[in-house]
Amino acid sequence: MFEVGSIRVIRFPLSQLGAAGRLRARAFPTNFGLLEDEASGAASVFMGDLLRRPLTIRQGVGSEIVVRPHDDGTVEIGGRTEIVETREYSVGPSG
């Protein structure tokens, strides 16, 4: 495992990725007060840039993210998510 900023990354052999480019991923950004990020777009962009190949990433209960890296260095993502919890957050100075 290593860290990139505040993201912890667990190493895995690329042979486990398979020819279809499908992987199951989980994100636990506890430093942001979340037990699990159901569909982490930032992590998906990171993986697409790192692997430089099309991916389909399944996360959490029902989220699927499609990742497409482009020759110009950009990474496009899309897909579907499922809401599993709604939270309210305060923004601004406390007081």
C-alpha cells in the first residue's frame, strides 16, 4: 500500500485486471468523515491515468464507472451510481 495525497492505494497485480479491463474497487476516505465513497470519480481518473487503458470499475452497492483515457493525456469518466445514504454538512464558519 502507498499514499497519493490523501488517497491510500493498494497494489495489485495487473494480471488480475483481465482482458476486459474490469475491476472492483473500494474507497474509504475516512479523513473526510466518510466510511466509504460509493463511487469515487477521482480515484477512477487516477486509475485510468495510471493504467492508460479503458476500464469498467464497480464500486460499492450499485455504482459502475466507465473510464476512457485519451491520447492527449486526459481521462474521461461516466457511468451510473446508486444513492445509499444522504447526509447534511455545514459549510462556512462555525458559531
